[in-house]
Amino acid sequence: MSEQTKNEATVTPDLGFVKEVIASGGEDLKKCYQCSTCTVVCSVTPDDKPFPRKEMLYAQWGMKDKLISNPDIWLCHQCSDCTAYCPRGAKPGEVLGAVRQMAIQHYSAPSFLAKMVADPKYLLVLLAVPVIIFLVLLHVQGFLTGEIPRNEMGQISFSKMFYPTYYIDPVFISAALFAVISFVVGVKKYWADMARNYPLPAGSDTTSSLVETLKEIISHQNFKKCGVTKERSTAHMLVFFSFVGLAITTTLAVFHLYILKQPSPYPLYYPLKIIGNISAIGLIIGITLVTNNRLKNAAKAGKGSYYDWLFIVVIYVIAVTGILAQLTRIADIAPVAYFMYFLHLVFIFFLFAYAPFSKMAHMVYRTTAMVFARQAKRQ
């Protein structure tokens, strides 16, 4: 058998997969004629087997197994330099964004939820789940038919809305457990596929790769390499660290409620209020910068898909309803305050319960791919 024969492989195009990539936001895929401009202008691609040219080829040929399990689709940070400089307008950045969405659908469990999150016709159904859950809990407690609850000092108290807290805590604990289990299942499948298609060198160290990857994520150093959308670095860092601040705020609130036995409301000078308010403002500024960057660079980088904009809108609603709930509570406008808090809870549930199936899953799958790439000496 000749060396040429040994290196030959039979390719069976999956035309259904090609159509799905096009329908998911990669509508200009067919314009690509493999000139490799995208790979040349990309600032984050590895020198060895760079992307996104080969990924565009895989997508055009419908090589689903080769593409979905490829860590390089997540090493792409969608800087959109490739899309801006593509001579044919094939928008490689948008194509890889569509492929990442399909990868989430492929690995997430249950996969039908990922398809629902990506399809606008299911939005009301997905929102109806937390709305119904919370309305049932409020009805059981008599909140919907009784007097608006206040604490012993006559203040609006959101902790009285679902009181005692064991009515509401199991809902969010269950949603969090569901999300974590789904992520674990998906990441294990993804890692196994990557390891099968791209064998790791002997003696590779997962721990050190994870530490270096986390350092890279915290510094956002790859985002800073972007050209066309270089402002994304500031925007993403604001959103990222605002989420960190809000996570700290939630931890402190749990500590005050369960350890110190102090229910809300808390004075504005409390550390948890200061951190929470600064983080909320930072989140609004950050997601506004994300929105402005998308709109400003739409002609060069693409306008983004429903999948992208859904995440942006959900973040906006969470931040705005959280601030409005606090302001209307301070102003003692009870009906509006409790309604804003209700909406706030609905969208927080939406964000975290559906995290494994939405754009938020990027932080998990991209981190996984970056760790694998370090072990495989791809970075």
C-alpha cells in the first residue's frame, strides 16, 4: 500500500448539518473559497494547524464529527477580524459562532432544551416555567389574595414575599443542581470526543493547564488581541467581574440570612449592598458596551443571531429589574417593588436553569477547550 493510499480518507458529507449551520447564523458559509485570509488575519490562532480556514472547510463539507469535537472552535473568541477582512463576505466568525451553538446542542443534556433556547418560538414557553412555579408558590402562601407583606418595622421586605424561605430556596437549588449536572454530562462527553480525535501527549497536567487558563480568562488577554472589535475586552471584563461581584453579594446575603439570622432589607452602607450596587451598575455599563459594539461593528462583524441577543436582553432585564426593585422599595411603592422583584427572580431562574443550553454555556465549554488545548500544546 502506497503512502498516498494510507493517507486517503473517505468523506461522507452531512448535508443536513451544512443546512443547520447556515440556518443557525452561518448563512454566508457557501461564499468561502478557501483563500485563507481569515487564518492570516486572526490574532489568536495557534501557529500549528491554525483556524478558522480548516473549520470553514469542515463546515462546507458537512464534517460534523470533525468539527463539533474540535477544541479550536472555542479557542476562537469571535474577534471578527476574519469576517471584516474576508474578500467574499463569508463571515467566518459568524459561522464559528453558529457551530459553537450547535456544539452546545450536541453535548448538552437534555439536548431538546438547547434547541428550544435557540429558537425564538419557544421563548414564552421557557419563561412560563419560572412564572408558573413562582405564581403557585405565591398563591400557596396567600400573597396574591392577601395584604402586601411588610416586616415588623412596616418596611417592604422581599424576604417576606416567599416566607419562610424554604418555599423559594429549593427552586433555585434545584435549578442550580440541574444546570451543574447538565454541564458535567456535556463536558465529559466533549472532553472524551476531543481526546479521541486529538490524543493528548503523555504526562500532560490538567491542574496546571486549568490554572494557566483561569489566569488567561481573568486577564482577558486574548480579547485584547482583537482588532475590529478590540473594545470587547473592556465590555467583557466589566460583565465578567460584575457577575463575580454579584456572586459575592449573594454569598453575603445567604450568610446574613441563615448565619446571622438577619432578613432583608439591609442598610445601603452594608458591604453586601455596596458590592451588589456597584456590580449591578457595572453589569449595565458592561452589557451596554457589548450592545454598542455589536451595533457599531454590525456591517463588518455581523449583527449576531437571536441566540446572542437573547443573552444580552436577559442580562439587561436582570440588572434593570434588580435596581428598580431596590429603588421602588426605598420609595415605598410596594406593588411596583414586589412586581420588579418577581420579574428579577424569573429572569435569574431563566439565566441559570438554562445556562447549559444558552450563550452562558460558552464560559464552561470555552474554558474546557482552552484547558485541553494547553495540554495538547495547542496554545
